[in-house]
Amino acid sequence: MAKRMKHHYAGLRRPVTDETRAGVIEDFPEIELVPDKALGTRCVEAWSYSLCCSDFHRIRDIPPWGNPNGPILRKGNQTEHLRGVVRMTKAMAEEFEHSYPQVHIDWDVLIAGAVCHDVGKPYEFDPSNRIRWQADPADSGSRRSGIRCSACMSASRSVCRRRSRISRSVTPTKACTWASAPSA
């Protein structure tokens, strides 16, 4: 009989501090592009929480791979990817808005989504988790669901509160069931 997979939810390994938050802002200044400053603060909190649930202390400490143990970039780290995604998202949306002025873009949701799109990377790339997953694959659980749900709770809830401002409702998906994740 196959061993039943266990699910692990990320938990804090150290407290979230002002130093952690300052490091997130320093590594990822594009967070300031989120128009709603309260939502931007929640994005900083999501990244800070995510880092504190891993062995990484800064976003810049995360290896520059698309996937763990994937092809290694010769230079850089995750900050270049994250910052580039936000800048490209903004540029594409500005062009879309210019080409289709009848379309309303909710810049809060769009930029916050770009900022938080990889908030699970610290958990996914965490050396301790990688060792645990390799040692016992059946004990791996869902490596993506735990941190994305826990870390994005405040940001996701804020986005979900904005349902009436966007054409399609935002609902939790199977990949991100933050409503059922344990509270931090």
C-alpha cells in the first residue's frame, strides 16, 4: 500500500521584524508601484512572512532559478525576476489601456498580483524543505499550497474584497485555498 502524503503548512521559523520588512522593500522597490499603499503594505507583509517561514533572510538570497535545481543563471538572484515581472506587467497594461481605452484596469489588483506572484519561492526553494522532500517524497505534501496561502492571506483577502471593481470575481483556486489554510 502506498504511503499517504502528508501536508505541511509553512510556519514561522523566526519572527517577522522591521528589519525583514526593510529588506523586502530594499530588494523589491517596485512594491511602491502598488497604488493603494495599504495593499502595498500587505504585499510587504506577505513577502516578509514568506521569508520568515524559510531559511532565507532576504529575497536576494533566493537562488536565480525558475524551479529548484533548474538551470542556474550565471548572475543575479530572484529580485531581477520579480522586479522585471512587475515592470513588464505595468508596461503591458499601459499599452493595453492605450490601445483599448474602454477597458478599466484595476491597477491595485494588477500590480499587487505581479508583486505576489512568486511569494511561495522562499518555501519552495528552502534548503530544509528540499532535503525533507528528497528524503521522503511521500512526506512532501503540497510544496506550493502552504506558503502561498499563508503568506498571501492578507493580500488575497484584500484583492477578494475588490471583486466588485473587476469584471470577473476572484475566488480561491485549488492551487491556492487560503481560506482553508491554518491561521498564522
